[in-house]
Amino acid sequence: MKILAIDSSGLVASAALMEDDNFIAEYTVQYKKTHSQTLLPMVEEICRMVELDLSTVDAIAVAAGPGSFTGLRIGSATAKGLAFALKKPIVPVPTVEGLAYQMYGAADLVCPIMDARRNQVYTGIYEFIPDSSGQFGYDMRVIREQCAVSFDEISAALNELDRSVIFLGDGVPVFQERMAELLHVSYTIAPAHRSRQSASAVAALGSVYYRKGIVESGDAHAPIYLRKSQAEMEGAS
């Protein structure tokens, strides 16, 4: 099984190729270029470097949202274009779940926080529990589904759960002072190599969803925004 994965939901642009349980390639950039400039060239470079025939890919996994509205549209359009051209399904991976999967196997609760502006975060709460199949792996359990809320609200929810927490995401530096003020539970912050979106995590979680049949056609796929854009909110007021 080959999964081609892309993530342009935040500041990072990332593409990866996974075959069965092996990662073949990943290309990740966080620099002064737009995702429209980087995403397809990254996919093309992976294909060139590993001599990949795209027709052999089984599915396209994409970070489906929430995240940057522009970034999500670029990722969605790229995934849809590939799905149409290759006649392959799309595996939509919720962005916050993909971020949480970076902490696979963690003993603590995992709480990704993405800066959603307007004093909100895109977040969720997750834990890893031993795989019921006895394969010495872990299943990711959703304690709180991804949502757009204030940092105060997610902090209160974590305090109620009364367990240690790992934070990751681009919202960490934005809300780090508030963490110290609001949290009554112990917490740690993920290291730099695990703190941002990654297409390899999207591919790994996407392969789990693909096996479960959680796929959709290019026609059916649409980004998950969770809330209206600033322009839409101002237009409605």
C-alpha cells in the first residue's frame, strides 16, 4: 500500500510517501514562500528522487483542516487534482489529529494548539492506548474532538482531566505565558522536530484510516474550516 500525503494547513508545507510501514521520502519546508509555490514542486521532487510512478499510489492523504484558509484551499485543490488525474481516493486527515499523531505512544495527554487568531486556538485532546489487537502498538483515542475555542476553555478542560499534558503546534509560543497562568496540571512542550505539521504523520494516520475505509472521492472532498473566515464574518456583520 502506497500513501502520498500532503499538508499545507499551517506555516509548514510538507509532502511524504509511505509504502506499507516504511517511509520512503518526506519533503518539508517552512520558509518565505507560499504553499502554491512549494507544494506541487515538492511532490514532483519526491517522485523524481525515488522514481515514483504516481499511478502506483493507492490514495492521497491530505491534512483536511482546520488551519490557514488559504493553505487548506491549496492543499485541497492539490489533493483533488491528484485524485482526479490518478483516479485514486482521498484520505481526509483532520489537521489536529495529524498533529497529535506526532506524539504517537506518549503516556501523557496530547493537546495540539494551532493559533487560530482572534484569541482562539484550533485544538483537541488525545491519548494513546495499547492496541487491542495485541500488536504492541497504540491506538489514538479522541477525548475532545478538534474544535476552535479560547485557550482559557481548553485549559479548563485539561485541568478537569487532571493528567499531565504534552503541547505542540504553532500556538505554543503564542500562549505559553497563559499556560503558566491557567494550568494546574503538569505539562511539557514537544521538541522542535515534533512541534509542527508533518506530512509523514498525515501519511501514517492516513494509512490507518485507509485500512478502515475512511476515504472519499475527489468530488466529495472539501476542507474542514470549523469557523468562518475573517472576511466572511465581517461581510455578515
